[in-house]
Amino acid sequence: EEEKSTKPPAGSSKSGWKNWKKTKDSDSGGEESKITYCHWLLKSEPESRLEKGVDVKFSIDDLKAQPNQTTFWDGVRNYQARNFLRAMKLGQQAFFYHSNCKEPGIVGIVKIVKEAYPDHTQFDQKDPHYDSSSRKENPKWSMVDVQFVRMTKRFIPLSEIKAHHLAHKADGGPLKNMMLFTRQRLSIQPLTQGKNLPLWTLGAVPSERQPLLREPGSSTYGFFFLTFSTQRNLSLS
């Protein structure tokens, strides 16, 4: 169960290590700064839990066991999380985050292989995420298809990420407003830009050869720290 919230900032996005840009608001005819995201975090439960008689367990190993290591990310029933799903673009990547378990944390990386389309579980009365108020002519809920890319270099525990968050919260660092902690129950979250924090120090990338990323609006270079969270409410995942 996720908290309800308002619609997030809109905007188009392109694949690549950049999570925002300025876009022109054609509707208003004015120039507006809009946030666009290119990386995400998807939360899923690796341990068995029954919801309306259905086990919603889905670990990264379950994803790897799927045909072509691909599955749909269904069951999201929060409007902001749904809007984030709809903002995802083909080829974008996401952290696979194990949640609601003994050792929560980031375990792997997946990519978006199909952009948002209607979530069929909203119409299935036997599914725990059935929504009687949704209509096929105007579906309320969406899902995307994701494919396994690889495991992270090492398991990145929530406790370690939190230590960075608290340190940055105290000194005004770039991770002070990480959604993983400010919006804990939101199941799908975009990445937060992080300044000068190499992902490889947290084991997120395979080597230190990861290219440096330019920080928007600056002549300096740094890395982006990906943070996003999603209490994945999937029947299959």
C-alpha cells in the first residue's frame, strides 16, 4: 500500500547519464525548467508474503528465471508511482531493490524494454490489485516491461545508503533529500542527482572506468547517485 500524492513534474527524457534538462513548455508558450529522469529504483519483495491469498514475492532471482529474463512490472496502485512509470523510456535503467525483508538494499540493475501500457491486473478480479473503478476504455493504471541486466558489483545495503543520506543531510550534501528516505513508501522513485559521489564506491558499477558525468549547469564533472524506491506490488514480480 502506497501513499497517494500529486502528479510529478512532467517532461520528456532521453537515455543517458543525465536526469534533467530545460524544456520548452509548448502549451503555455513560455520557457519552463522541467525535471526529467533517466534512471530509477524499483522495489520488490524477495520474501514470501500473501496479499489476498496471492504470494507477491518476486526477487531478482525470480526475474532472472523468467523467459528472456524479462517481465512486466505490474500492481502499482499509487498515482505518483504510476506517473513515474509512464515517464520511463525505452532503454533506461533502474536499480532492483529488495524491500520488506531482513536485509533490504540494491541487488542488481534492470532496463526498461517496453514503455508504459495498461496494467492488465487492474481488470482481473482474482488479482490482489484488481481495481473495480478502472475502465478498459480509460485504464487508471500502467506498467512497463523490465529485463535483467546484471547484478551490482556487490550488495548495497539500505544501512550503507542511509549513512550517506544522514551525512549529507547534516552537511547539506546532494543526498540529503533522497526519496528512499523522504518518501519511503513510494514504490517507484526517480534518481536523485548526486555531486561527486562515484557510484562504484557503493558497488553499483563494475569498475572505476565508468565515464564521468557532467553536472548540468556546471563546468565540473561528477557522478550521479541513483536513488529510487518502489514498493513493488506485483503479482508476478
